[in-house]
Amino acid sequence: MSRVREIFASVVAEGFRAETVHGASHEEIDRMAVEQGVSTVPASLREVLRLLGRDPALWFAGLVFGVHAVDAQVKQDALECLDEANEYAMRDPQNLLVVVDAGDSAYLMVDGTDLELPDPPLWLVTEDGTVQKRWVSITAWFRDAADRVLQCKARLVTRRELGRPDLAREAYFEWP
């Protein structure tokens, strides 16, 4: 089992309902890559997309993510943000792969030179021209996302104890 699948399984073991997310097929993932003008998707990102690529539900709530959402226009918007940067350490931005669009103002991406790596770092690029290597790997980023899902459940437990349930979010979890 890949590390990405292990992380997902650990969140499911804590009560997350796996049936609330929908993964993408290899063909859909390949189409997303072609749409962005790249020839490959790193293995770790492919695993994330196989789990959550059609509908990530709570995992990436409020973000543009997935095979049907991150397209050529999103990549163009990300490249425009890079144009605002004075200098950065990315080596092949023209062949980058955008993973997440956070409100048309920040993007997570894989540098084009890293696409062949099984678990490459993720870069954060913002509209003000900030460019930084934000996560050492896609797996580390996914681990952080998993932690946010579990933190959400902990907040929901507290809300229940206070008599203020959030039924919409509670539906993503199993409850005793």
C-alpha cells in the first residue's frame, strides 16, 4: 500500500466515511495532465487523485482541486502569478503541474523538472509574486490535509458537547 493510501486509511480508521469522496480514473488523471500540457503525473499525486480526484468533499473544501476543476485556465492563471515574481528557484515553470487553486490568488504546483519524481515537493505561488517550496513532498502535503480532516472531527465533537451540532459536516464521519 502506498503511503498516501496508508494516510487515507488512517483517517478512515478514525471515523471518516470513505464513501463521501470520489476518486478519479487513470484516464481522467491523464486528461487533466494533457489539459495542463504535461506528459506525466507524479505517482504520489496520482494516488491522491485516485482517492479524491473527482470529489474531495471535506478534504479540500473551499479549494479548486481535482481532475475536472484544475485545467488549462487554472494553469494560465498560476503562470501569470509567476510572472509577478522577481526571482524564484523553480527550474521549469512552463511545464509545471497545478494541483490546487486557492481562490485565484494562490496555487500549489509541481515544478516541471520534478514531474518524474515519485513524490516531488510542492510549490506555493501567490498573486503577489511570492514563490516558495511549501511542502517537501506531496505525501507531506496530504498528511497535513489528513490532519485538518481529523481536526475538523475534533471540533465537531466539541460542538456536539456544547449542543451546537453541525449536521452537514458531521455527515462525513461515523458517530457512535
